[in-house]
Amino acid sequence: MPAIFTPDLFMQTSNNEQTRAARTYNSASDRYDDPANSFWERFGGRTVGRLNLQPGMRVLDVCCGSGASALAAAEVVGKSGYVLGLDLAAELLQLARTKAANRRLEHVEFRLGDMLNPGLAEADFDAVVCVFGIFFVSDMAAAVRQLWQRVRSGGQLAISTWGPRFFEPLNTVFWNSVREMRPELYKGFQPWDRVAEPEALQALMRAAGVTDPEAELELGAHLLRTPDDWWTMVLGSGYRATVDQLEADARARVHDQCLDFIRTNNTRSVEANVIYGRAVK
């Protein structure tokens, strides 16, 4: 049965998720933009591509990371437009600023910001985007409500989340190895599982007061150029929260077990299924 958004269940989630996410992705910033992690840019760009943005539009990107979707939006809206990216990870924001400067995109700004308290005027943006970030707060409905309030009449809200079977089969290999080394860390930080079905994302958006939300599941894969690409993905993503808690010997063992599986099974890709949620105000 598909997962359905249940507010009472999700409110039980630790309210420290945002702090953990900021710490995790600041740590992951040293691998975040590696070519092995091109999925950030790929899916950020695909989210923006679904919005039919026009020159001169104002766009808010919440949980912007190193700027994948914000920079894609800035390219479309042009110098007559404006893009604001918010994130809790200062190291990722610095990566984003550097990329914006290199591309001479002066109409995009990156700030430290909290999606639950963005400190922004209501109805001030033509599009509000959140890619792979809505699950980092305990009260996801409250976060979506904040995003929806920033959308002006006729504007769009886009929320993208990871779909089912996240990075399988290697996700299971990783977690089974972690459980062998440190059972208490098993799936201790995997918040993206909270809304991994289209029905769950639609229900979440409705619970936040979003009108007529759509959610589409896109099945896909992320290619591994070499076995080592997988470990770069681990270090440049949310798995970093777990890896950073492993002792050196345990970390090496998890690394070796993952790469042994890849070589033995000739694994060339992992599943990369994405849910694109969208609504017009």
C-alpha cells in the first residue's frame, strides 16, 4: 500500500532534523559537487524545467544546496529577473556563490535561511522551489504552508522528493553494512523516506492548504562510472551523517563491503526515482 502523509506520525519526528541536516551537508560539501554527484544538478534542473519560467520572474529556492535549481532558474529568468536561494548549510551556500560568480549571474542571491521562518514577504515570488529538502523538518506541512504563502496569485510551487527504492541496490548494501558495524546507526538518518510516494507528497501539500497539487513519479537511474563513484556519492549526500559517526576501521569496512558488492555484481547504476510535485496558486 502506498505511503500516505499522516501529520500526527510525522510530528513525532525529532525537531533536531534541521540541525542535523545543516551539519551533515556542511560536512558533505567537500564532495557535494563532484561529478559523481551530478544528480543534484540533473534533478534541480529538471524541476525548474517543468515550471515554464519566463524572463523577469522572481524565484525562491528553499533548501537550495550548492545552487543546482537556483542557478538553472537564474539562467532562465535573466537579468530582469531575480532568484533567492536559502539553505541552512553555509558551506553549500559558498559553493553556490562561487558558481554564480563564475557564470556572471549577478541576479541570484544566496542566504542562510530557515524554511519554517524564511523572513520574507508573502505572495512575493512567481515560483517557489524546494528540491530534496522538504523532509528535513519535523512538521513538513508547516514548511509547505510557508512556501505556499510566498507564492503570488498565478504563481507556482514545485516540491521534488526522492521516490521509492532510493539508490537501490546500493542503499541496502550500505545500510546492512552499517548495521553490522554499528547497529544503533542503522537508518538513523534517512528522512527522505518520509514522503517517497506520489500520494504521500500530494497529501502533504493538501494538508498544507495547497490547492489541486499534482505529483508525478519519474523512474530513472544514476550511472556509476567506477565503483569509487558510489563512495563519493555517500560522502557527498545525506549518508555523510552516518559515515561521520563511524570509527576509521568501521568506515573502511563499510566502504570495502560496498565496493566489493559493486565489483562482484558488476553494478553500473543505482535507481534514482524522483517525485515532482507542482501546484498553481
